[in-house]
Amino acid sequence: MNVDDLKLHFNPDQMRVLNLAMAFLMFSVALDVKPGDFRKVVQFPRSVAAGIIVQYLLFPLLTLGIIYLFQPPVSMAMGMVLVSMCPSGNMTNFLVHFARANVALSVTLNAIIILSATVITPAGFLFWSRYIPGSETLRQSFEISFVDMALIIVQLIVAPLLFGMWLNGRFSSFVGRIRPWVQRIALLIFFSILLLALLGNFDNLINYLGFAFVIVAVHNVVGLGSGYFLGRAARLPELDCRTLAFESGVHNTALGLLLIFRFFDGLGGMALIAAWWGIWDLVTGMGLAAWWKRSAIEPQTAV
């Protein structure tokens, strides 16, 4: 069977569980976010601007370049574009901290990108996916509404994020006690979502795992590199460049999977790319963080 024809089906009860799991994931992220984090943008204006440019413009453009070069099946190409428009992953703050890069910049960028995902993720996907060769027929076979996608993101991201921020600001000592356990449970939930996506039609998807591995590896390297080298081109401090690498190369693909199940009927090629991305970017992210931790440098101030 062609990967463009594969569907991973979830019944309504399973979808409700997945939605709750996604909301819990975002709640766990919010426990590290404070309203003051948004004001820190004045500390790193050029670095924040570079992070937004690479997330919303450079990486999607490079994604289209990879699609034109490798010519994957249309559904896999659509998955690549959706991943490129998903906000930074909930692991980026940890990876940046482990790599001894700029944690304050990472937290600020995460907060901005996660909240703006309400508009940017659906709008960006609907815009960039038009340039996927041969995608018109497949895109027209689904009812893709910007408003519906935005409402889902508000429910799954913005609402739990705001609640977690409020809880952190109001009951910081309580949050300090529960944060480690909440984040461990959230990580377990994240991997459970990825496994459910892969196991749904594993016998059929296994035929495409080899190609998915290659294209996700290339896509992820481009994501990591685009953030780092844009920072270098903008003459940002080295620690900011390393932070931008994680922000552009690690994505919240659990959100992408839920959008795929909700709006694309569990389209197999899209789900395979998003699920494998969610595993692979953590592998490369941890490897890169460990490497940079060994070559830690003193912080600099951007000029």
C-alpha cells in the first residue's frame, strides 16, 4: 500500500486521551515559565529576532528545499512542513541547560514561540504546504480550517500554558515540589504518543522506515544547523548560537501528531515523519548537548 493512502485510526475515546496528554505536556512546560520571561526579550533583542526568523522563515524554506531534492511521497512531505511549523520542543530548555548555553534566551524564545503557535502553526502550514509538488489533490481531500486548528491549539497549548504560569506565579513553592514528577510523567506521555503513532500501522509503515530515517536525519541536521549558522551570520555570542540550534532543531511533534489525527485522518506518511522526528531530534539534541557541554565557554554579551 502507498504511504499516502495509509491511515492511522483513533476512536473518539482514544483522541480524548491524546488531547488530555497533550494538555498535560504543555502544563509541565509552563511550570518553568514565568510572566517575566517574556520581558527578557530586551536582554537579547537580536538573538530573539534571529530565533523567530529561523523558526518561521528560514527553516520552512530549507524544508521545501529538502523536499524538492529528495522528492518524498506527498504525505511525508506534508509531515515535514508541519513539523517545521510546530513550536520548539518541551525538551529545549533542558538541552540548553545541559549544554551550558543561554538558558534565559531559550526560555524567552520558548514562551514567545509556544504562544504564537496558535496563529503561526496553522497559518504557516497552510501557506508553506501549497508549495509541495503534487500536494493539491491530497490537501483538497481534507477539510483544513485555520480557525479549527487555531482553536485546538488554544485548548491544547495556550490554556494549559497560562494555567501553569499562573500556578507557578501564585504557588511557587508547591510548583517546586511537583515540577520534577510532573515533567517525568510528561516525558513518558510524550514517548507513549509517539509509540501509538508508530504502532498503529507498523506492518505497513515499516516499509518506509528506512527512507523516513534518512530524510528525518537530513531534515533535523538542517534544523540544528540553520539556527546555529544564522546566529553566526548575525555575529551573535557563541552560547546564543548554540541555543538557537536547539530552538530550531527540536520540535514539539506530539502537537503535530495530534493535528494529524484530528485534521488529516491519521495520514500515515505525515504521522511517520512526525513520530520519528520526535524520537530522532532528542537523540541528536542530547548528543549535541553532551558535545557542547565538554567544550563549554564563558558567557558573552551580544553587541
